[in-house]
Amino acid sequence: MVVMGKEQQQHEEEGKVVQEEVQVVQETVPPEEDKEAEAALVHKISGLAAAIGKLPSLRPSPEVNALFTELVTACIPRSTVDVERLGPELQEMRGRLIRLCADAEGLLEAHYSDLLAAFDNPLEHLSLFPYFNNYILLSQLEHGLLARHVPGPAPSRVAFVGSGPLPLSSLVLAARHLPGASFDNYDICGDANERARRLVRGDGALQARMAFRTSDVADVTRDLASYDAVFLAALVGMAAEEKARVVEHLGRHMAPGAALVVRSAHGARGFLYPVVDPEEIRRGGFDVLAVHHPEGEVINSVIIARKPVAVDAHAAGGVGVAELGHAHAHGAVLSRPCLCCEIEARAHQKMEEVAMEQLPS
């Protein structure tokens, strides 16, 4: 699959609306060697999924850690695998594997949350978590994309949906990127929130900005309108229809102009986390502003969206709501082009690369 940038400008005479978007403009059939590599990779992942499924427990242990390390190592490299095109049996395997990954991730985070809670100030020891650097890079990426595509004052009220027992994303965002914001962390598990609360007890200033709410976001309505930005964890709504219901609920109750940051996956990483179709975000009532597929240590893709703001046509100089909404309807797909299109894509992507060069890959 080839993804490359194409800048398009539309000039409206009266409203002087300029639209820039990067589109998926070409899709090719993988060459035979790529098909063989895909088949070998899927076969390896299937074997690892079977081995993980036979484990008596998913709690951290040398055997569990070794299998998941091998799985992640297999899924991270750039791949032409499109998990959405897998057959029914492989889709069923993938669904089981994602659930196993979710369960193992929850147990791993609970284990390290308990370990960190033994310190007087747990926040000083977050680097003990083996994937802490991944969260630093992911939070840097998300904040950079958010600041670029939703310009203006930094969010002052933030919700993180699916924060878990070790809310590293909220902690890193609050400490490093949004020092003036308050965070409401939502999780359906009361034990997870109790564990999370213990981590901030040694930092009074951060503790005052961190709330932990035990609730299904589907039951939250009025409060959603108070947030400037909502972050949606990758494992909230693991099935596509569940994710769509969550996004639709957020679209119904979030404030106009508020930003939505959704974590997704791309390529073989779709065996680890659910893949979110940007069209589902649009159907949920949002403008999709950017889709970023990183490579390297950051595993999750990031979708930046925004709930449209109703604009009075007269005040907008004759440009109606539909026209203004369309200006961000498709967003930007930001991803490195495949080698066969590198020369052609370079000219189209030069401006995007310059703007993105400070973001982690």
C-alpha cells in the first residue's frame, strides 16, 4: 500500500478559504517478494499468538515477557501487511491476540504501579517501567500534532479515556507538555484508579491537577462539554463497532471546537492494537485534521480530530458552515512513502517533512 502526500489549494473568491490536504492517492499491489514476506510474518505472528494463548497466566514472568517481546519485535518493523484484508480465520486470531495483549498490558501496568507505589515519590521512579520511553515519545508526538493542527491556546481541561493503573500518558503530558492543564482520567475499573491515585501522592501540585474517575465514558454526558481536548486510549473499544459507538458518543457531547486525539495502529502493528478507520471518526461528528503513522519505537498511530464549530454564514463573509467544515474534512495522512514512490513523493511531501521533523518517528 502506497501513501503519499499531495497538496491541494482551493481558493474561494468571497471567503478566501484555503485548503491544504494530504491524500491517499495511489494503491499498488505488493510485488511477489512482499507477498511472501507478508505470509511469513503472519505465520510467525499466528504461532506466537497460539503460544501466548496457551500460557497459564499473563502476569509478568520471564516466559510471558519473552513471548510478548518477540511479538512486538515482529510487528514493529515497516510492513506491507494490511490487517483489514485478512481472511476470517486470521481476523479471529487477530481479535483474540489483541485481547490477550490488552490483558497482559493491564497486568504489567498494575504490577509496576504497585512497585512504584512503594516509593515516597513514585513519580521520580517512572523510568523503572520498561516502556516508559515509548510513552515519552508518544506524548511528544501527540502534543506536537495537536499544537500544529489545533492552533490557539493550549488546552486547560483535558480528559484521558482509558487511563489504567499506570497513567503514564497523562503524567507525561501534564508534567512536560501541558503544565497549566487539569486532567480527568477515566477508567471503568475502580482498582485501576486507586492504583493510579497512589502515584501522584508525592507531588502536591500535580495531584491537584489530576482527578481519577471510575466511569464508563458512555455514561458521561454533560462533563464532556467542559474539555478542550479528549484523548482516547487505543484499547477503549477494541472491536470496530465498539470504537464507533464511543466516538459517536464523544461527538454528541463534546463541545464544538474541542479536539479529539485517537490512538490507532498501522501495518503489522494492527496485530497489537485496534486499527481505527478515520471515516469512523468523521461519521462520529468530527473533522479529521491529521493521521500520522510513526515508525520506530512509537507503536501507535495518532489521529487528530476536532468537533466542528458552527459558524454564522454572514459573519464568515458569505462562506457557509458546509464550506468551512469541508476545509478540514479529509485531513492529512502523514506517513513515509514506500521506496518505489520515494522520488515522486519527495516533492509533494517536502513541506510536510519540514513541519514534522521535530516530531518523533
